[in-house]
Amino acid sequence: MAKRKQLELERAFAPPFYPLSNYPIPLEDETILVDMFSKLTATLDEPDLVVGMLAMALQELSVPAELIPSAEDFLKQGWCIDQTDIVDFEKWLYKGHWWLLLGRSVAVVDKWWHVLGKELRTEEVAVNELYSLFQTAKIGDGTHGYAQVVEMFNLASDGKLYIDYLDFYVLLGRLGLLIV
């Protein structure tokens, strides 16, 4: 039991859930992302990956369509080289890695999402729902007080009054509940 808890803690504080500017992406994942970048630019006969291609790329990473941001949102999230719609290769690797892990983790996130009584990935979760989940499922050591859950909620939601599916994914990752 102690070994499992230690492994969860190691995963919880590792990127991409606490992203650093540069962190080592596992070689297998990096290969997938580089190959996809090459394939997309070659298939579409484009020298660069442009923001309009990102939705197609994320679908290939098994990300559900309803979770994929719009091209405008990709631009706001800083995927591109300044003042262009060309995707920065380094940002593709780091941001793409986050989405690759989401694609692999969808089944686990869905399971926890359904425990909250949410059927659609477009729904939102309030702090009291999250607190109930922590108490019922004994997440962590089962002693999370309401104040601790509110603090986790605020960190995951960037201060919003709710969290969405993607925020919930990050929260589960930070709690070490996703195998990445």
C-alpha cells in the first residue's frame, strides 16, 4: 500500500500536470508526436503545421471531438509562432504530449466523471460535487477537508466557480490517479 501511494505521489507532481517549460517527454511519446507532425505536413503538402490542422491531429491522438478546441482557441492558447498561424514545433511537442496523455486517459477520466453523475463531457462540476466524490471514494488518504478540496478546485479551475472535463483531467493527474 505504501509503495502504491509513493508511486501516485511521484506521478502527481510530474509534468505535464505541473508543466515546466521543458521536461523530458518519454521517447515513445516524442516519436509519436514527431511522426504525426511529419505525416500531417507531408499528407497535406504543407511545409508547416498550421493551426487549422490541429483538430485533425488531436483526433488522431484519440481525443474526443467535443473536447478539441477551435482554431481560435488554439491561437489563444499559444500554440503558434507569434503573429502567424504556424504551429511552433516545440509547443507542438509539449502541448501535444498533454493531449496525447488525455487521449490515453479518456476511459479513466470518463469513469470518474460518471461517478460524479455527469454523462456529457460538456457538463461542469461544482466544488460541492467534487467534495462529495472525495469523501465517498476516499480519494487520497480520505481525510481531505472541505477547505483542501476548495483549494484543489481553485488550482484546477484557475479560480472559476466550476471545473470542466479538461480541468477534471488535470486534477486527476495531479492527484496521481492517471497512469501516464
